[in-house]
Amino acid sequence: MSRPAPAGRRTGRLAPVDSGPYAPPVPARELDVTSADGARLHVEVHGPEGAPPVVLAHGWTCSTAFWAAQIRELAVDHRVVAYDQRGHGRSPASPACSADALADDLVAVLEATLAADEKAVVVGHSMGGMTVMAAADRPAFREHAAAVLLCSTGSSRLVAESTVVPIRAGRLRTRLTRHVLGSRAPLGPVTPLALRILKYGTMGPGSAPHMVEACARIVHACPRKVRHAWSQVLDLLDLDHGVRQLAVPTAVLVGTADRLTPPVHAHQLAAALPHSLGVTELPGLGHMTPVEAPELVSARIRELVTSYVQVREGA
């Protein structure tokens, strides 16, 4: 079920940047979509009606603002759907935090924004990629997904494989990483120290200051209770079965300096996918690939649309 979103709705959270390539574009329309358990999701639609559709699912602690560069570039000739995961951005928090809830939400967005016979390229970054894997066996997902792009994501062993804590892999590193990622502490204002910490943990060493600033504002806007709740889900996540169910053509993209979901995850995904289009490694980039390499990510999405999305008659 969907309905137009209330005009001018605000949350009082830290605002994203308001100028430059990472300033969120104004959507053509906004919707409130209701998920299977009643959770409300904020959804934006950009670009011309009837254009080839792209659906974007953001990651942990992010929001639709994370996709600003892709939306701005693709909405010229695509219909771009972006939504806030529950508890993120302008979607209210929900007691239900699970991979199944993420899958329900994606299915609800697909059904609310696409026609019955319409297929889209579905793009997931980080937890958004995990959302896609969780939804892979849902009939509605299979009806609407023409192809998939998985950016900077993994299906299991997320804490054990993370290199955020720079010591040898093992029980100690896993325990320390779990403590860091699952912290309940508020992130506070976006200070120079906060920017350095976020850059180290989530971005490549060459990331430009305006990229880091854009990501920091998005991440720091996520409520700490939401951040903690979803960190617990990611800690225990095992979606290896979902990867094997993801039968549509699927491309994988990862930065070689990704500390949160290192390239080992990308190669494991590509090896397990039924219809893998291979892995694209982006040298020197970190976890926030759509922000760090906006043109490359947008170009990969365009390639998938051109190859796998048929233009509907009368569009």
C-alpha cells in the first residue's frame, strides 16, 4: 500500500550537504509505502515516468541522500526509485529488525512503484545489497528484478572479515570489531576528528574532503538506537542461501581498500551467484563506492539497464 508523502515532512536530524554533487535532488514525487508488518517507508521517485526504472537500496546508517550523485546523473533518462530503510532517513524506526524485514520492505517498494509487468535494475549498497539477497527468493522480487548490482557488500561473516580493527584476523579482532561497530555511543557533531574517523573506517585514503563531509552528515544523522539495532542484525547475518537464489544477472563491485566488506566478500559472492557478471574492483576506494566513484557506479548501472531492461511499449 502506498500514499503520497506529507509535504515538507522533517525529522530534525542532521541535514545532508546542501550544495554540490552530493546535495539530494528534489524528487518528482514522494510516497509513504507500508511494508508487510505495517512499517512505513519513505520513498522518492525521480526522473520521467515511463523511463527505464532503477531501484536503489542504501546501506546501514545511510539514507536516500547517499544516492544523490547517482540520482542526479541517472534521472535525466531513467525513473529512479530510492527509499529509506526502516529507521533510517525519513522512515520511522520499527521494532522489527531482521533480514526478513528488509526483504519485506524492498518487495513493498517494488510493488508500489513498478507496474505489474515492469522490471528494473535493483542496486544495493552494503546493507542494501544484503536486502537484495534476503529478497532473492520472493516471487515479487523475481517478477520485478531484471538485473542486480551489488556494491560493497557481503552475505555472511561480516564482523569476522572486517579489517576496521587493524590487527591479525582472529577472535580478538572479531571481538574488538563487534564492540566498535555495535557501539551505543552517539556520534555527535561532524567535527574534524569525526571526519578523520569516518574516512578511516569507511572510505579510501584518497577520498576528497567534500566526499567525506557528505558521508559524515548522512551517517551522523542516523539515530544511535537504530544504528545499534541494525549492527546486531549484521553481526549475525547469514545470507549465503540468498546468494544462491539470486538468479538474475548480477554484477558485483567493491573498493580494494574497503575495510567494512573487504574484497573477499565480493569474490565469494561472484563465485556463488547463479548468473554472475563478475567483480569490478575499484583500486584504492573504500566502502562508500557510490560516493567515492559516482561516475563509475552510475555507468555500471546504465550498462545493466541497457543490457537487461526492455523499454515498455507506449513509454
